[in-house]
Amino acid sequence: MPHGRRGKSAMKVGVRDIAREAGVAVSTVSHVLNGTASISREVRDRVLTVARELGYLDQRRAKATIATMERVVVAFDRGFVTSGDAAFRNRALYQGLRRECERRSLKITTSVSDGGVDVRKVDEIARAEKASGVIVMGSGGRLDLGELVRTGLSLVVMNGEEQVRRADAVVPANAFAAGVAVRHLAAAGHSRLLMLGTAGRDHLAARRAGFAETIDILGLATAEAIVAAEDSAEAGEAAVALRLREAPGLGGATALFCLSDPLAEGALKALASAGLGVPADVSVVGCDGVREMRPAELATVNVGYEQLAISALAIMESRLVVPRPARSCILVEFGAELIAGATVGPPPGARTSQEGGGAGRMRGRRYRHGSIGVGGPHARLVSDRFH
């Protein structure tokens, strides 16, 4: 046993002891134990090994004050990264997870399957790699993960929910985000709004509901929604072009809320082809906020795809210290941030209102949606259901 470890009581071990035995600075030990900086895997492994041998990890884990995760398995369907325009959204989710894992010096092992999550494959990988848990990446809908839940692995779903909430989940506040967009248009002076969306039962359905609810709360007028065949720029352009042929000038609507940024991109093309100015004739707002998915000038709502990983890993880490069977199912919703742009202005003939006109004044405006410690300033705890 190296000098300094013999006879050392776990109750007397501190970060200075670990630093001395591992041959690193005290600040490095602190960063490793708290996950507050990016530390090389070699150094992190050495520090954790020393801390474990000295009994420090058991001591601190009991107090729920240490970041002890070392590896996670990330599982998703192959279609997750090959689904057209939605691939940009999913890529943002994955990149956000990779960045957060790198910051924490966490290793990632991926499990890619066809036709849903391969439970047997994920279980084998997780146990062989001694992973701390499994992150399932979704595309916004509900997933049947009953078999995976029954493996007993620590499980968190990102951008989706287990269909009967048997697993923890972190999702964007999609309904709230739609409300942010509607309120922004109302602040610009618009009172008659249209919505461009799809008929799917996924995250866009929540945005549809948020649009309808906020329209009702604010007492605004709307007409029959424009329904695109799919969530893509091409489908959005075709749907808006068809409506313009049926109702020139969008039937008197002065603003268009699009349930996604790809749909908004298509809408902008259709409006331009019809000779309508944006925002002179029609204002347009999207929803997603992923940089690669949106035209630079588009006003949109950032739902925080790249930040979901922060909450997902924090929840998973908390599971290392939550005693069973008192284990609850947590659902966390992230809030939204308005990114104002040149596609929103006052209605034709109206003066710019104090809040609604300038992209420069509104850029980066934040709409907070409750608060929860592990979720950051734009998250809220939706449910804490025991199972």
C-alpha cells in the first residue's frame, strides 16, 4: 500500500489526502468529485481510484455530495439520426449530451438499434461496461420502455416520455414555448394569427395545444390551421402555398406561428413566392431554436435541446443515492427563450409597439417556467410520481 494510505480512517480522509496520494492539486480533486470542470480521463480515473481505496467515495456518496458517475450508455433508434429535417434537432440533443459528458469527464457508449430500443443489447452493454445508467434519446413522443425499466438500470429519457411514466424524463416545455411565440406576436400588435403545423401526435402536438390555449387566454382571433404533410421545409412551403391559393393574403391573418423552424423556413419561401413581404405583410415565428435548422433572420423560440443533458445527467446522478424502494418518477420540463428576429414586425399600417418591434431589443429575452435545482433556471418539476 502506498505511503499515506495505511491506517487512514475513512472518516478522516479529505481532499488533501486524495490529492497527495493521486499526485494532483487539491483543486483538481475538487473538480473531479464535483464535476465542475473538464478533467482528462486518466487523471479523473486516478483520482476516483484513490478516493475509492481510501473510503472517501462511500463516505461522501452517503451524503449525496459527490459526482461518482463514470460511464453512461446512450440508446436510440437508427432513425433518430436519419429523419430528414428532424435530424438537426436530434443532433443538437446528442451534441448537448456529448458536451456535458465531456465536461464531467464521463465516458459514453452508444447503442443504436433498428425499430426501437434493443433492450437486451442495452442491458448487456450497460452491465459489461459497468455503466452508471442509460440515457434513451427520443424524438418527442411517448416510448414503451417497460422491458428496459424492468432491468433495474438507472434510466432517463431525453426529449420524450415513457408511455406510463415508469422512467425519469427531461423534455422541452413545448406548450409553453408556443405560448411564448403567441405572446411575442401579440405584443407586436397582432390580433389575428394562423398556425402552421402537422397532424402528428408528438412534441408538435404539445405546441399546437399551447398555441390554442394562449390564443384563448389572450382573446385573439385565429382561423383553421394550415396542416403540412410532414415536419419539413418542403412540406411547409407546399402547405402555405396551397392556403394562399385558396385564401389570398391568408384570409386577413397578419401573423403566422410555425410549430417548427423547418416549417417556418418553408413558409418564408411560400410567402416570398406569393409576393408577400415579411414582416411588412405577414410576421412569422418558428419554434426549435437550433442554429443549423433556422434561417438567420427568423424569429423563433429556443426550447433548449442542447441543455436537456444537464438535467438528465443530474437526475441520473441523484439516483445513485436515492434508497429503494422509495424511488419516484421525475418529469422535468425545460422552459424557453425567445430569439427575436427580422421576421416579426407590427401589423400592416400599425405602429411598432414598445415590446414587439425591434429584433435588437427583444433578442435573448427569457421566459422562465418555474424552477428546479437539477434543471437550471428554465426548468420546472412537472411530476414526482412513485412507482
